[in-house]
Amino acid sequence: MATKFSLAFLICSSLIVSAHPQELKFVFHGFKGNETNLTTEGASIIKNTGLLRLTNRSQNVIGHAFYSESIRMTERTPPSHLKNVSSFSTHFVFAIVHRGSDPGGYGLTFTISQKNKFPEAEADHYLGLFNKATNGSSNNHIFAVEFDTVNGFNENADRNGNHVGININGMISNAAEPAAYYSEGSDSNKEDVDLESGDPIQAWIDYDGQTSVVNVTIAPASLDYQPSKPLLSKWVNLTDVVLDNMYIGFSSSTGLIKASSHYILGWSFALNGPAPALNLSRLPEAPKEKSPSSLKTSTVVLIAVLSSVVLTLLGVLIVLLLYKRMMPFERLEEWELDCPHRFRYKDLYLATKGFKDSEIVGVGGFGAVYRGVLPTTGVEVAVKKITRSSKEGMKEFAAEIESLGRLRHKNLVNLQGWCKKKNNLLIVYDYIPYGSLDALIFHPKDDAVLEWHERFNIIKGVASGLLYLHEEWEQVVLHRDVKSSNVLIDLDLNPRLGDFGLARLHDHGELSHTTGVVGTIGYIAPELARVGRASTSTDVFAYGALLLEVATARRPIGSGHFILVDWVMECFQTDRLLEVMDQKLGSDFVVKEAELVLKLGLLCSHYRPEFRPTMRQVIRYLNGEEELPMIENWGVFDSGRVTKVDSKFMKGISSDQIRSYRSSSLGAISYSSFDAGR
């Protein structure tokens, strides 16, 4: 009766397909340590090699690594809404390494489970999934494929320690075979695989949701194809095992006497489709463990070798002492492995010709920026030298390393690395020869005029960079100092937003806890001046000032009470908007684009944050995907009261609470830009 029901169920499930089956696909070619979709417990990622190490050779340890989000593994088929377990496929490469003749163990499993944490689990035979009380319980809801290197939990069932098994809710395998693979073109000839040889081994696990058959195949990584016949092919009823939402990953353990290092080199997975094939050439290499060996040689040869070594070391020591007197030198310290590359101080010293004044290409609030040529590669770089004695110098250094060091976007300055020596903090960037947008607009070489299409491209590029910071990276990054002098222009006239010394990070969906009025006068949003709390909206305000600056070639604040946003608003309200355009352009600009940029600049500069667009909306406006909204009653706010309040507030705060990279010689500063409509 049960067999007939199962057969009928399989026939029905092959005819009825869920209207919206979930699809999931991912691939890891090694591991960098910044994978937000990977959760580890007990396991660790060796960042300088790209290996995911589940366990080392310590005794009785457990390691877990799971895809961090639960996955919907079932489909409901109308009209009966019977549960069907979705098909899945995975391909991964692992290595199990033990030392010399020491006994290794205990192996690892690919696991599908209702949870990704197992605080009650035990090591050794239980492989970090079960304990004596929970082993075999149907409440576990665990499907596992084990790659075991010792005699199994049940000695009679798992006679061969070097085996592969399919397990349901416990360590007694439903099916098991000694580790091997079928030779190409043969259904009977097997080649043995030593699981703990230390060599990388490929594994493929495929489950067909229509037939409920699990296929498990293994092969050495030196084999550049998947054997056509699986090692294990077993019908498994997962309906009662797999819940609607499950976690996928790996579990491993060692024992009291037997212990191995268990590594994952690469992993791909797909739901309702074949797993992406791993490119074996892109995977890291597992370390080889060497057994101790004795050195046998004659006494005469040993004395001669030791004498030569001692004389060589003395010579090297003398050279180093002489060199250290002639050249500043430092002993490198160990730092966090996920930080950008650390440069040697002596290389940066040579690159900048000893930090000569002639190599300075810019001066910032915390130090100078030097052009340099790395002696080791000949590559041009920009070296920012931060004076550590500066009150905020160390904070800026840490902020820039923390934020820009992990950011990667075509419209952001690329951070190459850093160096710390005594009172000098050095940050190394790509060298961008065209300099800043500020220089191209206000101090062009040979009186060259930045054409309109180039300006429009720069505006869109900066917006793309800010969108990445605000919404597309793993955290929200508040730049807090968007301005033309912090936008660098590369050889293709593409913008690179830089100087993240004031940047702060917080998680998506949370409010920023950063307080303090920082930035540059003219780009500071009015609410920031009043409450001191930065947000993505305050970055948008600064971007609005940048838009007006690029279009008009006038600074946000000028001499004699000139406020750029007030002037543009006045011309907009009197139908003279295009009169504000940079006179050096003449009539050589696209009227529709110019009007869009000016109106968008006013909208981003609105005194009320809720009226400002997000950077995603800004992109849509600039691409012509949406029309700018109509903003009425720009002047309903009491501008006189705003100016009075802001001026009083600004007088009451200390000068170091507001940061500007340039000393202004523009005369008196008015805060009427915070008036109604700004």
C-alpha cells in the first residue's frame, strides 16, 4: 500500500509544477573573509590564502560554515497543496590534511538542516551535528552526506573508515560506499580515493525532486571532469526531513586522539537547477603537512655550513645597520588580515623623493598629498600624509582605512594601501592625473573649458558613487564631505569621489549615531548645523550644491553675502534660470539637461530633508526615467528666523566642529542659504 502511494505521489508531482519555484544559485571560488552571506562558527577563513578551514588539528573541536540565509526548499502543488522537496545541486572541493603518521579524523559533512547552530552537538563520530541523545531523532530534520575518515558511528554498518555515506537525522548511514570513483567509460572499475591524503577532492551532490533520488559523486581535483556514474545513487524520502525553510552548509569535527585539518576550497550551489561548475584553476591550495625528518650529515660538513651561515648573517647585519643609518626604516607590524595592503615606509619615502615639497599635489585638513612612483613597480601613486599630532588625524586615518579600504566602485577613488610609522600615518591611492573637479572648473590649465557633456557625465558619475555608498554596499556609508575638490577626474574624464576621512558607517535600516558638525561651509545641510546628526539626506544636500557649482562655475558661497543657491532660486522664480549657466560655455550646452541639473540642484538643496530625493531617485531623474516633481511654496518658511537661529548656533560651536579643507578668502559668510526653499 505504501509503495503504491509513493508511486502515485511521484507521478502526480511530475505533472504538477509550482507556479513560482524558488531559484537560488551562488558560487565561491575561495573565500575572502568579507562574505556577508556566509556564517561560520568554530570555523575560520584564512584570508591570506582564501581557504575556509572548518577545523584545525586541535582535539575535540567542531566547525560549522553555513549559507547565512535560510532557503525555501519546498513547493506546494495545488489543489491538494502537497509538499514537494525542490531539486538541488552542489559542487565543492575539500581537502582533509593530517600530519605524517599521526591518526587523522573525523571527517566532514555537507548538511541541510532546519538550523545553522548546534550548541548541543558533540565532536568525534557525531561530526558536530548530533549527540548521544539526539542521534537518530526524527526531530533533527537533518540531511547529510558524510565524508568519513575513521570507522563510523556504527562499526558494523561503516566497516571502512575511508567512506562516503548518506545520512538522515543521525550518524547511521542509509547508504555508504568506500571512497572511490568510476573510471571513464566503465560501470565496474573503481579508482580508490584517499579522503585524508591532503590532496583536493571534488564532490557533487544532486537531488532530483521528481524522482527523490540522491546521487553522490567524488573524484580527485586532478580529474578535469565529473565521472558519469555516481558513487552513490539512493532513493531517499526527504518529505518528512526537509521543512519549508532550511539552511545549507558544512559541519566537521575532530576527536580526542584523531584530528585533521578540514578545508573547503570552493563551493557552488543551485536550487532547481545544476550547480555552477567550479573553475579549479581559481581555487586556493590546501597546505601540505610534512612529517618530521631527521637530518643526517657528517660533522665536518655541518661545521662548514654553520660557519658559512654565521659569516653571511654577520655581513647582512652590517649592511642593514649601515642602511638604517642612511634611510628611515621600520620593522613591519602584523595587522588585521582583511585590511588593505601595507606598504613599507622606506618604499613610500623613496617614491615621494623623501616627501619633497616639489612632489605635493594637494593640501588637506590633516596633511599633504604627494605624487609618488613606487620603486618596486614603477606605478604612480598618490600618498596622503596625515600628521598624527592633528586632533582628528588618527580618527580620519582609521575611518578611511575602514571604509574606503573595502569599497570598490568605478566612481570611487581606489585605496591601494597604508603605512604607519611613528607620528606619520600614510594612505596610498591610485594617482589620478587630472586632479580635482574644482581645479578643472576654477583653475583650468591653458584656459581649457570643461565642456557640458563632460560636466553632465561627471555629475552622473558622482551620483552613481553616492548611490553605491548609500544603498548598494553592505553598510550605509555617509561621506559627509561631498564637494568639488573631493571629486577627482581620471584620464577618461570619469569622476572618482575621494577623501573618506570624515566618512562614517552604519547598518542598513538603522539610524546613524554619528553626531558633530563636520564638512565644508556651503555644503552643510541646515538640519546638520542645528542638530549635528548626519544622514544620507545631508550628503544629498552637499550633492545639490555640487550640481549648481558645476553648472554655474560659481562657488556655493562668494564674496559680499553671495549665496549661490539663493541666486539660482531667484533666477528660477523670475524665469531667468539659464542666465546662471557658466558664461564660458556660451550657448554650447543642452538646454533640457541644463534646466534639469539646475532644478535638481535646487531640489537637493531644499531646506527640508523630506523634500530632497534619494540618490536612486537622482539617478532616475538624470537618466530621464522620471520627471522632476513640482515643488510648490518654496518660500513658505520664515527665512529670517532660520538665518537668525543658524547664525546664533554657528557662533556658539567651537571651530574644530566644522571642517573645511580650504582656507576661505571669500569674505563675509552668510547663512541665508538655509532660508526657505533651500
